[in-house]
Amino acid sequence: MFLRMENIYKKYGSLYANKDVGLTLKKGEILALVGENGAGKTTIMKVLYGLVKPDSGDIFINDKKVDITNPRAAIKHGIGMVQQHFMLFDEFTVMENIVYGREPRGKLFFDVKKAKQDVINLGKKYELPLDPDRGLNGMPVGLKQRVEILKVLYQDTDIIIFDEPTAVLTPQEVTELLKTMKSLAAIGKSIILITHKLNEVMEVADRALVMREGEKVGDVLVKDTSIKELSYLMVGRHIPNRKVPKVKVGQTVFETKNLSIVKKDVAILDDVSINVKRGEIVGIAGVSGNGQSELVEAVFGLKKSTSGNVIINGVDVTNTTIHNVRDNGVALVPEDRNIHGSAAMATLTENSIMGYYHLDGFSKYGVIDYKASEEFTKELINEFDVASSSTKQLMNSLSGGNVQKLILAREINHKSPFLIVAEPTRGVDIGAMEFIHKELIQKRTNGDGVLLISSELTEILDLSDRIYVIFEGQIKGEFTRENATKEEIGFLMLGGNSIE
């Protein structure tokens, strides 16, 4: 066995992050490491890469016990890691990023000519060509990831850890990445893929190691398993297939007409016209950073639009206040739950009334009614199954999935006819994802309108009645559930033009 990890224990206080975890990896094998948030998969990989020191346990490479105390030691033993959040310098060129820390030297100084040729040769060898002189500013996410992979390969690694590598990629970029993984495995590189996307596990992995609550609960050959079985191992129960029932569409609750935001002669939003009706979920598909955040900010008056209109329930709310937008029937689950959706050092009660504290029932004569607010919070916690011990807990004591569920509970409970929800399942596990999807479908079934903004195309396709595709601030196409295809939407997400 090329790599073995045996009896790994890591404890934080009274909680085991890893409890007697063992892992094996063959040369040329792709091993998927799957599990819910908090299952321990990230910790075991941090142990392997030298970012976390285990309380006990051993690591063997080629049957020789090794001591990996930091990433430099991991790299020395041929272990590299492609991080979920790229460790790159946008101000540097492709070549400078790849050779950083291992620059070839001439007689006295950095040998730039050799470094460029090394990058060209590396790209040819692994079929990942890149221009060594290109800067990273403005580079597509898929190409930045290619830089990150070549940087790891330049370190002469034999084991490559990929941490949630497809989180922000288009379908075409995902296909290319999985193809790259297979090619690397074919020439003898060993791959460990940390992911929650089980369809990708089934497509690319040889084996899947499943973790739950810090322990290994399964180690299966992918050819002998299924997505259903892996889901069951991950959460300890069967996840039902959810169908979106047909609902009669009602009046328009939201529309933008020719909405634009121009900054320094650059159109961040360019003539955006979209609408949402009662009884439908409308998805906006696009790679992060193509105007989705600015669209939400323009709706709520956080960014002033240069031209165009925002209309809620027939009322023009263009460039108005957040309170006015909310009072006209809009609820929001923001993209960043920690920065914009909650207050980390406030209690669950304070977070549960955030944005609504001024309403009757929560305050009187400007003074918050904490007793009523706590009762309301308890109702939210029970109804939305938020794992917590007290309404007086601080928000930052909850897991990411439970933070998201409480924010969703807060926004849905006020029964606004229109909900904007951005990246609702980013970073949450399969159990929380199932729950969140169920609640969004229920809101639609109740006759309300939902605008779903997500970089997860599978989520968009599963939930949406209609889909708009956004690229560089422009709407590139519109689809119904019936005529939407993953391939064409992915093509438009990359800037292609509709065939129609």
C-alpha cells in the first residue's frame, strides 16, 4: 500500500474530530473522502498535510513511517494540496505563482528564462497548457485552478489532495477537471478528493471512504455502490428523491426593467430585465462574480442603479431603503451568512429578530420585548430543527448548516410574498441541503415567489421553474424547466451566445 494512516485520533476539548481513523491509498488510485460538515474529513487531511498535529496515530508511505509536522514536510514526502480557496497571488504571473518558493537559480539570480520553460514543459507533460506570462487578474476560475494544480505538480508530488475543487466551476470546467484527475491517476499520481458532490464521486473515484461524527463508517468500491447508499452512510438515513409539484403561477411579485449599474464606464449590471411570479422559483445561474451580488444589492438599495427600475408587487422601489423594500414584501437570505446574514457575537434570539425587531410583537415604544422574542426563537428552532442548546447561545457557536437554517427560518417565517435566496446551500452538508430545498419548495407551493441565486447548477436545475443565465452582468438566456439543459446553460455561463 502506497499510503497508510492508522489509528488517527484528534480531540478538541471533549469532541473527537477524528476517532481511530484509518485510511489507505494505492498508487494511481482516486479516493473520494465524503461526509457531512463536521464529519472529520477535513481534519484527517490536515493531519496528512501537516496542518494539524494528531493526538496519536501513524502515517506510512511505502511502508515507512513518516513524521509530517508541517506542509513543508508533507511536500518533501511528495504530498501536495489543491486548496478550495486558491493560494495564489493575483498580482503575479502564471509562472511566478507556479515556481514561487522553488525558483530555479542561475549563477546568482532567479533564472526567469528557465522558469518559463519549466512551466511550458510542465503544461505539456500534464496536458494543462498555460501562458507563463499571463497575469492572474481577471483570469477565469477554471484556469486559476489549473495554475494551482500545476503549482502542486511542480513540487514533484505523488499524492494530490483536492479540497472541494468544483465548488465554483461551470459544468464544462468540472468535466475538464475530472478528466485531469483521471489523467493524473493514469500516470501514477494518487488522488484524494474531498467532496460532497456524490455524482462526481461516482464518475471519477475508484473508492469512497465515508466519515460520520469523526469516525470512518464505510470504505467501498465505487463500482459496487450507489449515490443512495453513500448518502445513507453519510447521514445515517435515506434521503428521499424530491419532486417539485406543479403549481399555478400567479401575479408578478418582482421585476427589474433594464436595470444597469455603471462604474467608471464599466457596466457591472447591463440592462437586466427579469421577473418572478407567485408560485414559481426562478433561478439565476452563473459563475460567482458575474453581477449576482450587485443585483441583490441594487434591489435593496445597497448599490445605486444607474438606470432602470426595481418593482415589488407593483411598487417601484428603485434606489430606496432596505426598510422600504422589506416593507413592500421582500425577504432575503444573503450570499454570505456570516457577514450579511447574521451577527456572530449576538445571541440566537437577537439573530432571529434581525431586520424585524421594529415590528409589533418584537418591540414596543422602541424597546425590544425579549420574552416574546425568545418564544419566537424557540418556535423557529423547533420548526426548522436547528441544533442548539439555548436561545442565549451565540450565533458563532452553531455549525454552518445550522446558522443557515436559522437565517432561512427567520426570513420564511415572516411570510413575505417574495424571497431572494443566494447560495442557500454553500458549505452545508447533505442533510441540511435536503431540508433547505424542502422549505424553498414549500414556500413556492404556498403561492409565493422565490428568486434563487446559486453557482451550483445542479441546484438551479433541480429547483427552478424558470432559469436566467448571467455572464458579466448581462442576461445571456432564459429557459423553462422543460427546455433547460446542463450543457447549454453551462455554455452560456462561460460567455457563449445562445443558439436561438
